[in-house]
Amino acid sequence: MIVIGLTGGIGSGKSTVARMLVQHGAVLIDADEIAHDVVGAGRPAYREVVERFGESVVVPDGSIDRAALAAVVFNDAAALADLEAIVHPEVRSEIGARIAAESGSEHVVVVDIPLLFEKSDPDDYRLAGVLVVDSPLDMAVERLVNLRGMDRSDATARIARQAARSERIGRADFVIMNMGTLEELQEMVRRAWEWMERLRVEGADGDRPAGRIG
């Protein structure tokens, strides 16, 4: 088994790349999905979130209203820090458990962490390499507006809160520049998968071949 970190700015196409990697045979661990799960009703983080933020972030069925919670913390640094202090340890623990469950296998495990460099320590997961999906700022904004229905100013603000593109690229072992067609992206992902397979066969303790695509 090897573990690859996958990250990229919002609107970069990272989630699409993650789905393509699964089609190639990767075992995907999705940090966003886990973050959703750990605040589910009955979980310890759920109780802490409700205690901290009140019933206004709970919908009638008892689940956390993620949109309402995001609105509360988006422009409140202290509230965001409180939320992260509740959720992040639970997410890290679950990611670690899922990685451990793959120990001894021959799998390529891809851990999709949107804020890998901003809010996490890559060393926590003993990553064999980091794959970054990147795209120009204007293209990312257009995707968020056209595909997710975001307000343009909101999309720009969310991107601005993340690490600079240059920082992510500078810390990557492999970069996919997602600027073209779906077919072109599929070819880039195929080549990234070949890189991961080489790491798996050669062993994560050897030299890590790096490169840029796109």
C-alpha cells in the first residue's frame, strides 16, 4: 500500500480527478465526506457543534445544516477556529483508521484533503506523494459560478481564503493543470496514475519522481 495526498483549490476540478482515480483502481478517502459524517446525529462532534453554535444550525430532522453553519463561521475567525477544533481531530482520526485498514494491501490509497497544506500536516498520513490539481483563478471562478451556482464575489472570496496556487504547486510531487477538455483531463489522470503505480512498485521510501502535466 501507498498513500497519496490529493489536493487543489476550490473550482480546480479536484473532485473530478478523484472520481477518475477511483476508476483506475484507487481507494479513495474523502476528508469532506468524513467531515460530514463526524457531525452526524449521535456522534460526539455533533453534540459539541450544537452546544457551541446552538439550535440555529440544526434542521427539523435533527441533522446539522451545513450551509447555515458555514454562513456563521465564514467571516468569524474565532467561530471557525472553534469549529475546526471540534471537527478536525475527529476527521484526522477517521482518516488514520481508514488508512490503517488498508495496511498490508497492494492498494493505492488516495486521501482527498482540500486544505491539505492550509489546515493539515501531510506528515500525519505518511504520504508517499502529493498530487495537486490546479487551474487559473478566472477559470476556477467560472466553474464555481456556472457549475455550482455560486455568486461571483463569494466564489472569489472563497478562493482568496485558500493557499496561494504557487504554494500548492511548490509543495506538490505531481501537478495536473486542469485547463482543457474532459478528454485531456482523463489523459492527465492516466499519467498521474502511472506515476502512483511506479511509487507503489518502487516503494515509498525511494526517490519520488515528480512532474507537471498540462
